[in-house]
Amino acid sequence: MDIDLVYLWVNGSDPVWQAKRNACIGKTEEKSSVNCEGRYANNDELKFSLRSIEAYAPWIHKIYIVTDNQVPIWLDTSNPKIRIVDHKEIMPSVCLPCFNATVIEHFICNIPGLSEHFLFANDDMFINKPVTPDMFFAEDGLPIIRFTRRPFRKFTLWFKEHVQGKTLSNYIQIIRNAADLVEKKYGKYYGGKTHHNIDAYLKSDCQRVELMFKNEIEPTLSNHVRSANDIQRNLFAYVALSEKRAHLQYVTLSTSFRFHIHRENHYRKLERYNPMLFCMNDSEFASDDDRKRMVAFLNRRFPKKSQFEK
């Protein structure tokens, strides 16, 4: 089977893009989880992610990079495996301009020419060792869904909110929104969440889920920045599991590691567990020094220039 790969990418250092964002949603706020510098910072992670793809998953068929009228300056767009997809090509005008990855993700299945079997990644996600297609799709062609195990998740979130009086992060809220919709339709609550790394999907299933929950998704499309009523793409995974159209695997640190770049000890953990996949997650907690340290690490880890670079 052909397996494509879809990335979301933004260059937050581009003054034209910054002016567009500032006019729409205002400047970034240092400690905001939904509109901070780390949400949009460009440290050329995509370049290193593509190096990891070439080294460890050369069987990838086509690579689509979804952007807002931007192209990485180092990217060789003449490479037949690469295609830049602009937001306007796949998203309706009500969404635009969009600085909300959660909304953009609802439209990746609209990419012209996208194969039925595809992988989805953010630009800060990397393959760390050789992988084969059967690590993402089972013999029956159905996707392997990787979750972090979260037992008693529904009760835990209720306890935090109603007993401890804590405010849930936007990320947790929008995952819960997806779980609540699936529980209402299928009678099953999924407390696990995707592993924040490269995921596998069937295009036809994503398209069907978008139609199934059209009335619930439509009110979120004008959310230009992440909002509490967003519906996270875990929706695709929860429906697939409910319909027995996917295979569930729980990850360990040796399978998939979410690396927070502001935590220096995570470099040691990455070396210790040597996972199949890892994500170097920027955030409102990261500093420019943290980003410089990350780039230095990626240069050491993936030093060989790929065919996708000029």
C-alpha cells in the first residue's frame, strides 16, 4: 500500500505571518498555552524530521506540508515526493486566517491526492530508528493507534475540576470534548489519549467522522486560535476504536517519548530509553536557550543532509 505523510508547519519568525497573526488574534503572550512564542517558533525542526524520515522510513510515498502561504527556505520543492499545501486549498474561508492546529487538522483529509493510508505529524516529531509500514498499519490494513494509558481518566478530570478547583489545560479540554462526543454516540468513554507523536489514519474514516460530527465541529471552525470548545483529532481514533476499525497499543518510553525541551533531564531519558519515536515539544515554559540547545542536539542526531534540502 502507498502510505503518505502529512505535516503541519509554520514559520513564526516570518514578519508577514506575524503581522497577519497580530491583526487577527493579537501578539503572543509569554505564559499563554494557546498563543505563546513556543506555539509558533520555527527552529527548522521540519528539516531534521525529514532527515529522520529519509534515514528510517524511506518507504514513505508522498510528503505533504500544510502551511499558511509559506515555504521553508531550505526546502527543495522540485523534489517529486514533496508537495506544499496552502490552508486556502483545503480549508473554507470561515477558518482563515487560522492559527489553530486543532482546526487545521479537521481538513487534512481534503488534501488532493492524499493516499487512503497516511501518517500525520507535527514538525517537531522524529523517527529514531528504522521502522516498517506494519508498525503503523496492521496486516488487515487498519491503523495502529498508540495511546498513553490513562486509567480512570473521566473521574480524574472531574475530581480536578470539581473537588480540587483546578482549571484544565486547553489541550486536556479539547481531548475531553472528543471523548464526550464519542461516548454520547457509542456509549463508550475513552480515557486514553494519542501519544503526541506520529499517528496513522485512513482518509476515508477521517472524512466519514467529519460528516458524522459536522454539526458539532462547524461552530469551532472560526476559532482562529485554540479555544475551549475545539474538538481534538483524538475524535478519529476514538471512533475507529469504537467501530473496531483500528488496533490499540499503549506506548512505553521505549516506544514513544514526548520530550519537553525546557527539561534538561529529558535528554538523558531519551538516550536511556532510545524510543522508536520522539517529539521535542516547545511550549510556554521554554526559553530561547532551550531552543538553541534543542537545535544543537538535532544537528548532532541528524547531521546528514536529506534529498529534501536544496
